[in-house]
Amino acid sequence: MSTPSPRPLHELAREFVRSPTAWIIVPCAVTTTAVRLRRGRLGPGDAAVVAGMVGGRSAIEWLLHRWVLHLAPITIGGMPRELHPATAHRRHHDSPDDPTTVPIGPIGTAVLVAGISVAALPGLPRQDLRLTAATTGFGLVLAYEWTHFLLHAPFQPRSAWFATVRRHHRRHHHLDATTWFGVTGHGFDRLIGTTSRPPATGDQSRSTS
């Protein structure tokens, strides 16, 4: 199969904004941001919340990717049962070149919105900080989905960071699905040890995925 020609970033962006992630998450992020700003100026507490969530991004990606998206079917009543996110992710691995398998999808996005909203409620002492946490969570989901979309799109990397992330993600798809669970970064992969050395000859991960 021939490699598709690279597409301009603005074309890919127009395609991305039509995905369920964009039309569900963006209004949520805009709403929580507006409500938060109406409650007063941002302060050190908000900065601490954002820093903590951004700092934990790599671990959260790893845990969700490894233990939810790659969760094996569970036998219940003699029948194998599989979580919806795991089923969708298996389809993504079966057809990584199919752009329709990349987005989380409306069900997965709705679950994430509910999860972010619920998680922000008990862990923080003030409503303004909970709104900051929710907004940050929505922003991190958008960053994840946009990065993941570009990793599988016919897009030519223009930075060393993106080229590295893309190379590792392709190895996850084409060489060993038990490695490189990060998407926007691989700090936790290196900490846990779920990395792989480059092949001695060639690099199959360069095939389009």
C-alpha cells in the first residue's frame, strides 16, 4: 500500500473539529472556563491544580491505555465480555490506517466528560478549583485526541518532539503492542520500563499508522 501524501495542518484541523471529541469536549471546556472566570481571578491554587494534572498526564495516559483500552475480555456466564473502549481500541489496532478508528467516539467521550466532572468534585476544597480541574481535564483530553489524530494522519512532523512521539506510537502499533503506551509523551513508559529498543535493521514503525 502506498503512503498517502502529507496533508496541510489546516485541512486536518477541519477534519478533527468534526469528531465527537471536539463537538462534545469543546463546549464543556468553554462552559467551565467561562464559569470559572466569572468566579474571580486565577490564583496559586489554580496554578497548582493545573501543574499537578499536567504533571500526572503521562501516568494517566499509561494507566488508561494499558488497563482499560488493552483490557482482555472477561468471561462472564461462560461468555466472553469486553469493555466498549477495549473493543473500539482493538478495532483501531486492527485498522490503524482507518481514520474513523482514531477518535474516542461519542460513548467514550461522554464517559470521559462524566469521569472528569465526578473526579473534580470530592478531591478539591473549593468550587473554583474544581472548575479549574474540570477545564484542565477537558483540555488534556483535547490535547490527547488531537495528538493521537495527527499520529495516524498523513502529516509530516515538523518538530523533534512530535517525530519521536510518532515513532514510538508506530512501534506500539506495528512492532509490540505491549510497549509505548503513552501518546502525548512517554515519561511513564520509561519509568515503568515499557519501552523497546529500535530494531537493528530498518524500522517498521515508519509505515503509515
